[in-house]
Amino acid sequence: MRVFGIDPGLTRCGLGVVDNNGSQRLSLIDVGVFQSTQEEPLQFRLMQLEAEFELWVDRNKPDVIAVERVFSHANRNTAMSTGQAAGVALLVAARRGIPVAMHTPTEVKAAVTGSGRADKKQVALMVQKLLRLDSIPKPVDSTDALALAICHLWRGVGDSRIKDAAMAERIRLQESRRK
């Protein structure tokens, strides 16, 4: 499974693609950061971000897109721009028919480091270790995007299997009641 992780933001948006060939061995496919300046009008920044997401989807052919869930920020402006960038990612995924998973920062930290309270340095070190990289990708937004992809590969796949198993059991029970 190939996951495109997106750490949304308008000024800096982390992008990372990780592959898992079924053996739980993770591989870095692509990593980077989209940047725009606050001097550009918002609508153009969003349009540029959409074009960047489309480029990444075309180049990397992900099976799923994992996006950081915006849940709260002390700074309302940061929360707004993060939400706008996440919305563009959801739009691109919907147009392409690519499933989307949303993970909170705490879920990502817990999946990657074992602790939902890990700091950015601990997350970055674990991303480096898990992907067997010589160095930590810079800036931190790119590392966060890779952590999102890893989180989904480990947590999202399991959650999906649990949901599928629960649905199969409900169907089995309904069919047995009809008989």
C-alpha cells in the first residue's frame, strides 16, 4: 500500500509518500514541502497548492491520502489556513476517487513513537529510523507528512480491517436472523 501523507499548511505544506509492500518494511518514495508567500492572494495560493497535490498524485499514484486532522489551535489564523489546505487535499482526493484518512497529531505521535506526547524531534528521529534514512528530512513539515503516512500504514490499515470484520459480522447476524 502506498500512502501520500499531507501535513497541511498554506505557507509550508509537508508532503511525503511511503510504501509498504506487505512485509511491514516501509520505504520512502517521495518527500518535500510546498511553500507559498503570504503576499500572494489566498485564492492563488490555494490554486497553486491544488496543482502541487495533483502533481504528487500523478507522480506517486497513492492508494490513500492521509491528512492531519485540524482539531484546535491557539492561533485562529493558523487553524483557518491549515483547514483550507486540508480542504484542498480532500478535494483533490475526491476528484481522483482516492480514499482519505484523517489522523490527529496525537494519533500520529503515538503510532510513530509509542507516545502521544512525543515532541517533534522524537517523531523526526523515529521517522528517520523507520524509513532507514541517513538523515532527517528538512524542514520538519516534510517529516510530519512522512509520520502521517506511517501512522496510516500502521494504524489505518488495522482500523480498516476491524471495521470490515465488524461489518461482515453484522451482515452474518442479519442473514442468520432471516433464516
